[in-house]
Amino acid sequence: MQVGCGVYRHSVRGREYLYFWHYETQGRSRVQVKEYVGPARSPRSTAEAARRCEAYYQRAAGELERLRAISLATIRDSL
């Protein structure tokens, strides 16, 4: 399981832009996905990048809890 996300700046023709990256499952593998957020100097872009990170980690925490419950149930059922 590969979990992670973040934000980076990318310069295009002298202007800075924000991109949000995260891992997601495609087929049977985990891939890094990069999404354009907006101009780096924009407060709206910064807020959107933070919102995307928070949403990603909330989904990841939910998935981790689901996997934990399945694993513990499997262990209990095997005893």
C-alpha cells in the first residue's frame, strides 16, 4: 500500500503554478497522479491545495481503518 500526497510548484514561462500530486490505484498498481491546482501566488490555489491534501488523508485513514478491521476479523475467526 502506497500512501502519500503533496503540492509542488512548477515554473512555466516565468510563472509559478501549483500542482497537487497523490497516489491512486490504476489496475493492479499504484501510480502517482499530478493535477493542476492554479497560480502559485493565488490564495484560492493555496486553499484548494490544502483542501485536496486533507481530503486525500481522510480517505486514506478510512481505507486504513477498513483494512485493519478486515485483518483483525480474519485473525479472530482463525482462532
